[in-house]
Amino acid sequence: MRLSRVISIDGFSSARVLRATDGGVTVLEFTCTGRGLQTGEPYDQTYISVITTQDGRITHYTDYWNPLVALRAAGGEVALSTAMSAEVQHA
């Protein structure tokens, strides 16, 4: 599902960068602000990205965020489900 169908993103903060002592893992912590397109509810999300690199290349990338923040901004489970259904029908 594309989050852009239900949430408008206003901006991202600068990332706080934490690196493991061996240099192979980097953790980014950043925030994002926006609003639900149908609800006007705020979307204030915190993200954690864990990036593993080897020989200068990304070998693994994982994002962690709270889906309940998106659900609230989208207007609840029904609104989010409707947006997802519309996307599947257009695919």
C-alpha cells in the first residue's frame, strides 16, 4: 500500500546517526510530520533505520515505525482498508 494515498508528508527531521564500532552497522533515528488526507489528523512518526554495509555496499536495510500512528492519521482501520482496496482494484 502506498502511504501517500492517505497521508500527506510535510517534512523529515535531520537524522541522528549512530555507528557500530566495527563500522558495519549504522542506525538512523529521524522523525516525519504530515497530516491525514481525509482526516486532517497529524502524522508525527518516529523512524529507526538499521543499515548493514559490507565493502561499501548496503547488504541489509530495515525500517522500524509505529503503524498505529499511520492508522490514526488515516482515520482508522476502515479508512486504511478502503484505501488499500482501491489500490488493489487499480493494479
